[in-house]
Amino acid sequence: MCVTSRIKIKEYLKEYLISIYGSEPVRFPDDSDLLATLHDVRITRPRNAPDDEENNLEIVIPYQKVGKNARTHNYISRRGQLELQKKVQRLFSANLNEYVSDCRTKGYEYHASIEMFADQHNLQSISIGGLKKKDYRKRVKKRLHSVK
């Protein structure tokens, strides 16, 4: 039996994680930055903690030989959930940008490469236009940082 916890995350990021790591509950690989962040943000469940009913993603909290006990430190606060979501968002943006760049070098149109990314990761809750905006913002941000 494994210990799990539920977190609230943007729906398209949930779909992305499930496409990468398999069905729920999501289990992060041992060498993942997401797992390291998960270990950092876990706490014991406070007495006044809200129910996990509104949280939409179930994740596995693996047992550690050294460190926090998964049975007792299996709660992720709202701040911890936001930190985890930020890491997933960075991973998503980096993978989207890399995928689009690879497709563009292979000769695919920009719009087609965005659609292929959405199809590959079964993204239903975000539009192609939304993905274009995310990719565009990432490229502009990268360009601005390289100018400085």
C-alpha cells in the first residue's frame, strides 16, 4: 500500500503530468526535481486542514529511508501546492518550447507543431491559442534575458 496526497493544480498541467507519468495516482521518478520539491513541501496534516475534495490530482508520496515519514508527513499546504505547480509549469513550458523548436527544424509549421504537442499529451482543457501564447511568452522572455 502506498501513501498518496491530493493537490490542486491547473487542469492542463494535470493532463500533462498524467501523459508523462501514467495514470493517477501520479508517481514522480526518483531523479525528478518534482520529487525533491514534493519532499520539501510535505508537512504533517494540521487539525484545521480543509478536506481534499476540491483538489484534482492524486500523487504518490514515496517512503524515504532517511527524512520525513510518508505516513505522517503526507499533507501539502496551499503554499506547497503552488510551489509544486510552479515547478510543473516550468517543466511544461520548457518541454513545449523544446518540442516546438524541434518540430520547426524538421519543417513543421508553428501551428501544426503546437497541435501535435497538444495531441501527444492529450491536452483537452487548454486551447491551441493558449498554448501559442505560453510558447510565445517563453520565447520573448528568453530573448529578453539574452539581450541583457
